[in-house]
Amino acid sequence: MKTIRAEYRDLGLIDYEQAWELQRSLFDGLLARKAQPTKGDVANAEATWESSDEAGYVLLCEHRPVYTLGKSGHKENLLFTEALLRQIGATFYHIDRGGDVTFHGPGQIVGYPIIDLEKLGIGLRDYIAALEQSVIDCVAEYGIQAGRMEGAAGVWIVEEGRTPRKICAIGVRSSRYVTMHGFALNVATDLKYFTYINPCGFADRGVCSIESEVGHAVSIEEVKAKIINYLEKNLNVKIYKN
């Protein structure tokens, strides 16, 4: 049985717009390769995307402070003004993923899997569940019991007597089974930035990070390695770095 692979790129600390341009370029390139003639139409079947063992890319990065609002998000969940954005050194983008408003910044692992789900043999719902499970498995290694909440995307910590708090936001877009956008896992994120929004559209729920839960510093590089391992397992794909 053929092993399906995806290329891993660690982008480090990168501006949101620069990462978006790269993500869009890889996404468009994948769609173009899928549109190539099928193996019945060309002499060399090995040259087609259909016959390749490559499924796409997994990009991990951190962003400088930025707020993004999904295509169906509500502007009333933005609690900041342009003047405040300048004051706190953040930027804002209205983008085409699912979900509402969220924040990205240093200390947060942002993952952009650009993957052909047909290569993996799964649909969008199973793909999102695999992203969530990868985060759940990863934070469990730090003694954090996280899970899903009905009616709320992402990964949450729910404890009796405490306000539910989100540790990872998830928002995905797909076209012809190729994905873009992805997840944002708070590792050492400055949580004050979330006070300027209703995160993911919820005014009555909190936000946390791995560090805020465990009470000590955590290596973001260590967490990156763990999340890649769990993405491999839960997506059943070999993730390699060139």
C-alpha cells in the first residue's frame, strides 16, 4: 500500500500577509496540479497528481500580533478600534476561512495544512476532527485534559465550576477537497490580546494556553514536534521536512 506524504515547512515568526501569500500560492498550485489530465489522457501516468504519493504541505509558524475574522464572522465581536490596534501593535484581516474572530501572535503555533483530502480518503468533517484530536493528544502530554464542545469548533478545557476556556482555535476552508487555513494552538501566547475580541464569537467563554495551564515555561519547538507527530498519526500521512 502506497504511503501518502506531505511536506513540512517551519516558517518561524512571519507576518500574516506573507504567510497568507505563500499559503495561497501552494493552495492554487495544488488545485492546478489536480486539474491536470488524468492518467488515461497522458502517456506518462507517473507525471499526474492522481498517481503521485504527495498530498500537499503542512506549514507551521508564529505570527506577529494579528486579528482575523472569518467570512461568516460578526464584526460586533471586534472590541477594538483602529487607534487601539495601532496602540497594541496589531493588524486586522477579514479572510475566507470558516469561524469568527481570533487572534494570532508570538507564542502561538499556527498550522496551515494545505492537503488534498482525496489523497487521504477522508472528508472535511473527519479532517477537522483529526486536527482537533491531534491537539487533544498533544496537550495531554502536558497533563492537560482537553476536548470538544458541542456547537463550538476548536479544542476546549471544560471543568465543573469554571468557565470553559479555549486552548486551540480551528477554522478551515476547502475547495475541490484541498484545504487551507487550519489551527492556532496557544502555547505561550500573551492572552491579554484576547480581551479585545469575543474569541471565536463567544462573549461568555475564556481562552488559555499550555503555559497558563501548567504554570511554567514550555518549549514551542518541542510542541511543534509533538503536533507534527500527532498529525501524522491522525491524518495517516507521512510528514517530512526537506
